[in-house]
Amino acid sequence: MTQSDEGSCTMRSVSHTKRISVAWWGPWCGPVVISTSFLLLTIWSWRKWPDLLVDFGRELYVPWQLTLGRVLYTDINYFHGPLSPYLNSLWFQLFGVSFTTLIFANLVILAAITCLIYTIFRDACDHLTATVVSMTFLCVFGFGQYLPWGNYNFVSPYSHEITHGIGFAVGMIFFFASYVRYRQLYLIMLAGLCLGLVFLTKAEIFLAATAAAAIGLGLLEISGRSMGRRSGITSLAFIGATLLPIASFIAFLSVRMPAIQALRGVAGTWMPLLTTNVVNDHFQQHGMGLSDPGGNLLRMAQASAGIMLLVGAVTAADARRGLQKTWLSVLLVVIALLAKLILAPDLFTGQLGIPFLLIGPPLPLFSLVAAIAIITGYIRRRTESHIAIRLVPLAMWAVLSFVLLGKMILYPRLFHYGFVLAMPATILLVACSVWMVPGLLRRLCGGGDLFRKITMAMVLLDISFYLIGSHVFYSRKDYVVGNDGDAIVTYGPQWDLTGSVVTRTLQRIQLLMPPGATFVALPEGVMLNYLSRRSSPTLYIDFVPSAMTMYGEANILESLKTHPPDFILLVHRMTQEYGVGYFGTDPSYGRQIMEWVESDYVTEERILNEPLKDERFGIEILKRRPQQQAG
């Protein structure tokens, strides 16, 4: 077959894919289904997204403090880039300080990311594929909860830097794809602007987005040279636009602090990564799978083998579609499913079953193979303009997917941090299953239709599986903590006493503490500061082991002594995931701070159980001793 024949065959297969989708799935079906699902998912999970005490309190407290005139990095020690706190502070200033304000801001951002994903995959694949990947994004990642703790969703994320960062990374790919299509220089500058904004969020997102951008620029350079032109101006425009938001934030912060401190602040996550040992702590090692590399590699191999058997069986069934041997096709798929059950044991929630395709362990290998295949396919046919329009954004997406998985390379998962880090790879897997592989089968052997139908059914069943998993937790949340715009719906007392204890604590704060009183929650509980609208006088927001590693316990203690709060709240916090005991009892974790607390503060009230002693939850309110106040 000549190259021209192959090209025309590919175009016929692509157009045939589109004809199939248009025949029963019009261009407006996807937006209608996605919009309706977005509304229903919002109603179903309304105000149930955050964890009551862990992480999300910081996401409310810091922007609130910025509205009061405090400055990031000088008045509040912060280890991420400055974009998200100041953006959320802007929402508070425009629409009022409340959880409701963040809800609607994040819903708008989530809707925008969904639109970008839909457009990218609609233009690279077809309307139906774009709909399925968008539904996967919303149902599995946008609104999901698969652990008892909240925060791992796009409405109330544990860190806005990670959702803002991935949003701008997706935006970069969108504008890059638009540039490939329309060749307007301002589009590549908008792509660079998005990458610069990613730099102001989290290091791992920026690293992945930079790798994707490098691939995109490299592919454009290769195709440009093959057609006798160079794209140096494109790269310069992209890099210049990338530097613009970074320089702007340095200038903005330099007005409020020394320039060197502004530079360190804008560097964000890179500073603790380069200057501390935080990446080697127990929590990070476990999250990357390095605490059990052998076992994790075995599980990844098992899961990958199961997926390959399943896909191979569906491919064989598709190839036999015209041989009047339906029973053999069914038998192949059933055997593959049984093999997958054996090779890929439940890595999620056994009582709910096992998803067919949407599992974490195979994602690193899959995304790497997909990236190589897409880039190779592009290089071979780089002179065909329609190929660039389709494959450049897909190649960038594949590289983004693979590099993002680096933070959990041996323990890839769709839950926990996977709601962002595994999301692009999972979406790519869906697109390959629903569009790319069927198109390849159609080109090679005239098939692909049965493969597409079976894998699409598997994806839809997997989405249902994850929705059921989320419902297990959301159905138990019926207890409201906080008032009016700050109301959070959490677990009722029959499931968890945290909500009722926090409510009682907030009531006692109002009675025991004057309006201007300050307090610090140890080791974590800045949500109590926010909900009671009482500030902490120290530079530090929380006192979990990773914060101790980054800042040093001696420095934190000095800040507490220099700006002592009127009250201390000891809030029970389990810290096994960090490999240490309870705060103040483990000699390696918070013991110096606890000794200072015991010498300068006296117990005012204990709510439920004594905290930080055993697994039972409780909060203790301590007041500064009179002689210390006088001093």
C-alpha cells in the first residue's frame, strides 16, 4: 500500500467513525447530557465535598486572611505558589467571605475544564468520544469520593493549586491545539500564558505541563522543517508569554516584601523540594509506592496483564464478528474477564466489585506506550495537516498523563491524589478504547464497531461503579456544621462524632473567647479558626509532620513564643500515614511545642475525649496562664 493509499484509508476510517457517531449521536447530544449530569451531580453531592478538619480549612482560612490585609509569605508561611490564595481572596472580596463563594467559583472552574476537555477530544476524535471522556471526568474525578475523607474532588480540593494547575494545563493544550488548527500567534501566546500560571501553582503540575509543551513545540518544529519552514518565532512567543505571569507576580509581591522573599514565594513548591528532605518522608514514599516497590510492581504487572487479556479478547471477538460464531466471541470475553479477576485482584473496594478498564495500576505503562505510539504516528505522517490537528494535542495529553503519574509511579490510583494525577491518563485510556483502537481496527481489518460498543459499555459500567462508591460515603453525610454560607454537610454522629464535636467546640469558642481573641489549633484544625472567624497570630497554618520537616520545629516554636495565642486547641489527629505517633507524644514530632503548651497554658474545657492519646476523637481548649498574659 502506498503512502497516499494509506492516508486515504485513514481518512476513510476516521470519517466512518464520525458517521457512526453522527448517525445516532448528534453534535448537541453531548453538551446536553454533560450539562444535565453536571447539575445532577452538584445536587447529589451538595456541600458534602470537603473534609471537616484536614487540609480544606487552609483553603478557606488563607484567602480570608488575605482579605484582612495579611500578606502571603510574610504574615503567613505558605509552601505553594501564590496564584490560588490570591485568586480565592479575589472571589471573597467580590462576592463575600463564605464557603458558598468558593463552591460557585470552583463549579465555574470545573465547568470550564469540562468544556475544554470536551472540545479537545471532540476535535481530535469525535462527539461521542468527547462526551464519554467528559462524563468520565465529571463522574469519576470531578465529584467523586472514594475514601472516608473528603477533599479529593474539584469542588472542594485539598489544595486549590492542584485543581487550578491542572485546569491551566488543560487550557494550555486547548490553546496549543487551536494554534495548530488556525496558526494565529496570539493562540500560542495564550498557551504560554497558561503554562506560566501553572508555574504559580504546584511543581508536579508544572513539570508535567512543561513536558507536554516541549513535545508540542518539538512536533511543530519537526513538521515545519519537513515543509521547509522554521517555527522559532512560535517558541519565542510561547516562552515570552510563559514568563509574563511569573514576572507579574514577582513584581506584585516585591511591593510588599523584599525581592528575594518574593522570588522564593513565587518559586512555591520548588523551594521545599530543593532545600528540605520532605520528599523522603514516610508519607511521600508511601504515596509514590516506594515503601513496597516489589509488591507494587507485581500488582501493576498483574493489573496490566488483566487489561491486556481483556482488550485482546474483545479485539478477537471483533475480528470474528462475520464468522457466525457469536458463541466463540462471547466465550473469549468471558474467559478474559475471569482472567482479569484472577490477575487484577480488587485494588479498590471489594464489596462493590472490580471495574473493567478504569483502574490505576496499568496507567503508567499505558500512558507511556500511548505517548510513544502517538508521537511516532505523527512523525511518520507529519506533512499531513489534518494529522497534526488531531495528533499534536493527543501527544501533549499523553505526555502530560505520564509525567503526572510520577508522583505515584509505583502506586497509581484513581482515588486520593489520583483525582488529579491519574485523571488525564484515565481520560486518554477511555479515548483510546472508544475511538483510537476502533479506528485502527477499522483501518486494518474493516472492523472496530464491536470493539467500540463493548469497551464503551465497560466504561459506562465503570462510571456507575465509581458513582456507587461515592454514594456509599455521600449517603452517610446528613449533619450540618457551620451556619449559612459556611455550612458543611458531614457525617452524622452514627457514623462519626467529629461533626458533633466540632459544633460543640464552635459554640464553646463563642462563649469562652472574646471576639478579638486568637487561638492556634494543634496539630491541625485551622477550619475552626475560619468558622469562628478568629485568627491565629502565628506564621504557620498547620503543624502536621510535613510542615515540621519543611519549617523545623524550633522555628515554629519560636514563632509561637514570639506571637503567643490567647488560646490553644488540641485537636485529635491521626498521623500514622506519616510514620509517626501522636503530636506531642512522639519524641520526633511536636514534643518541644507540647512542652511549651503544657507550661504556658491550662485546660479550660475538654470536649468528648482527651485528644492525641488514643484513637478516640476529642478537642481540648486551653487558655494562656494569667502570669504569662501579664508577662
